[in-house]
Amino acid sequence: MGGNRPLRTATETSSPVQAASAAALVDHIRSMPQDRKAQPLSEAALAAIATHTAPAYSPIVLAGAVRAIELLLIMAVGLATYGAYLFAEHGVMWPYLAATAVIAVLAVFAFQVADIYQVQAFRGYEKQYMRLASAWSIVFLLVIGASFFAKAGDQISRVWLGSFYAVGLASLIIFRKALNVLVRRWTEQGHLTLRTVIVGGGEPAASVINELKRQKNLGIQIIGLFDDRGDDRSAAETAGERKLGSVDDLVEFGRRTRVDLVIFSLPITAEGRILQMLKKLWVLPVDIRLAAHTNKLQFRPRSYSYIGSVPVIDVFDRPIADWDVVMKWLFDKTVGSLALLAALPLMAVIAIAIKLDSRGPVMFRQKRYGFNNDMIEVFKFRSMRVDQADATASKLVTKDDGRVTRVGRFIRKASLDELPQLFNVVFKGNLSLVGPRPHAVNAKAEERRYDEAVDGYFARHRVKPGMTGWAQINGWRGETDTHEKIQKRVEHDLYYIENWSVLFDLAIVLKTPFALLKTENAY
């Protein structure tokens, strides 16, 4: 499942920090000067990184799965009671099938109204069972009332309806008890907790931490604090939580361990400091919130979302999360598998041609930056002479490059050397079909590494990289020897991230073959 996300409500622009759109805020932040200094992490931060971290499960996806399971469970109970009591004598009777479907749909809707599709409810507070029984009873009362007024009561067996009610309620309670055990275990293992860091210190940070800790079953795990102020102005410990470093350290920390949520405890009036910090943090795939419970400047209630009872202002959301992760995974596995099956004969021909053309292995592995700057290994057909292969791309391939073989020159122009990356998509899962193209670790433009040439370069790593992307179908593929070329790639990648949808991915996949016909920049 995807990463955890706090509950959100609609927001209104009430401050420059609350920009008119995420894109506008990103543009403003990118235009600010950036400090690129990197410092070693503190011992406390390294100790936190060394702690085992479980992968996150999305509460939103979990709630959706529970809805689907309970819908099927209720229908199964209705059909089972019908089969046990009436089927042998009457066979298939459509009124019972229709009543079963109506009861199942109404029950799921009633449970939603009763607010028992929250992870807090799954963790087992006792009121959920009372709410479940009440909602279940109301559904049956509605069905009985409707059948009475429709004068259809003689078409439905009262024994079947009573059995359905009793067995269904027992089945739902048993399921919820089992779910409670599973969710508690996942919570203890860290799958259903939001790993949270607090930015800022002093009394504002202490107030946020104490309020979050006061609320039980919130699913918030505070990892520590990050504060740009020195030790003389910021204590090493606040409200029982350690200071792990500065905001610069947080960027490196977020790349080396799982961070789901960043909460700024600074006052909204400290806009300049907040924007400077956001300049550093927006490259991370995390939710960023600004705590507002201690601010004297109050906005309209619907300007806030809430983490428990703590009002916050949404600043950035992690891109492609929750159900979007599920949809993109399904798209990658389904379309990727079909593409791989279709490409296998062509891949076999290319492999034979490479083997006949030059000595050495057919496949080539290259390390590249993946999601959240993790190092991944991608597969390619070997296009260079085996003794001149450049795994880190310290020197980009140029026109008429002597290192490229005859077959390699052809497959590079047509991007056929990238076909083995379908194995990354379908089997390893470290690439998507569509996303920002992963670059080799030492790739450069005008003798400068890409992250040095373009501010916010690593923001393109907030999503999983892809075999093709928005930049590639818009002509920005092939050699990236100039600052403008890599700048344009990054701009298109960021546009893709901010505007992602399954239909957008599908459009890019369909346009990719036509984009590959333009080979002027591919060597």
C-alpha cells in the first residue's frame, strides 16, 4: 500500500505560505537562492536511521479494502443463509438476491456514516462495535419498513431476514475482532504509523509534541526535531524528543530513512524562515504541514486540516500517494507485462545481433538514482565496447563516439537499448513505465553534475523514475550536454509530477513510439 497521509480538508489561501497552488509555491521556492552545504549527520540522527523501519501501509487504502471486504462478507452471509434455508425448495429467487445486494450496499454506507472506517476504529476502541450494531440494525429496520410500505413483505421470508441479521452481525464482529488484531500488529511494527519530524524548537515545538502525544491511537510516531538554531538557543531535547540536527540535515535524514510527515512548529509570521526551509525540504517525498494551534492569527475553520485535534495548514503533499500508488502499480504491472511479452521476439533479435557484433555480455547494468535518491540498478542492452563501457556515465556519449559499437549505434538511436528495463518495471519494481528518466550517478552538463546545474533537481526523485516520460515525448531525450537541456528535462519532470494521472501515463506511453522517431539528439 502507499504512504500514510493525514486527513485533509479544503484549504483557502490566507497567507503567502498558503500559495494559490502547489505549482505557484514550487515556482516561488525554486526562484530562491539555495544553500548546497552538506554536513555529516549527528550521532542521534544516525542512531535513528539505524533503527529498523517497516514499509508504510496507507490508512486510506486499508479503509477502502475493509469496505470492499465487508461488502463481500455481507453478500456472502445473505446468500449462504438463503442457500441453507430456501434454495433446495425454491431454487433461485431474484427478490432475495436483490435484497441481499441492497442490504450490503446500505450497510457499508451506514458504517461510513457511523465513522467506523477509520484506522482508529480498526485499532479496536469498543464504541465501534456499538456503532456497527446500531448501523446494522438501522439498515434492517429500513429494509423492513420499505418492504411494508411497498406491500412486499410476503415476498421475503422473515426467518431468512432474521437469520441474515443475526449471522451477519456475528460475522461482522468476528471480522472486526480479527482486523483489530492485525491492525494492532501492523501498528506495533510501524506499518500504520506516520513517522513524523518536528521542525523548530522551544515552547512552540513542545506544545505540538505534547498535544500529539496526549491523543491516543493517533498513529503518530515522532522521530525527533530539527532546528537551524544553535545549541545555545535550541535545547538538545524538547518535550522528551531529541534534536537530531538542522534542516539541512533533515534532507539527508529523509533520504536515508522513512519520513512520512514534517510539521513546522514555527509561527506563521516567520514566513521568511519557513520559505527558506521549504526551499530545502520540498525535494523530499513527504507531507509538509504548518502547525497552527498556537498562532494568534486565526483563519476560517475550513482553512485548516487536522492531525487529531491539532489544526495544521497544508503546505506540500507527497505526490502519487494512497490509491494513486495502487493505480500506478496496476498500470505498470499490467501494461508493462503486455509490453514485455510483445517485445520479447525483438529483444531476442537484438541480443543475437549484439553477440555477433562484438565480444562481451549482451546485457549491461548501470547504477542510477531512483525514488528518493535511492541507488537502483537498471538493465540495458550493451551498446558500447566491453572494455570501454562507462557504468557511471562520467563521460556522456556524443555523436560518432568511438566507444559505441555498430549495433549499439542503431539501438541507441531508436532507444531499443532501454527495452530490458521492462524487467525492472515488471519484476524488480524499481522503475515505472512512465516517470522522470533516471540519470547515471555522474552524469554532467557542461562539466557540472545535474544537481549542481539545476536548483531543485532532486525534486524529480519524489516519484519512482520511469522508462519514458513527459520530457522525452516533448523532445528532451538523448544527450544532455548543456545547462538548457537538463533544465528543460527537470521542468517537464516537475510538471509531470504535479499533474500525474493514469490517463496522463497512458497518453505518454501511446506517444512514446512517435517521439522515438526523432533521433537528432540520440547517439
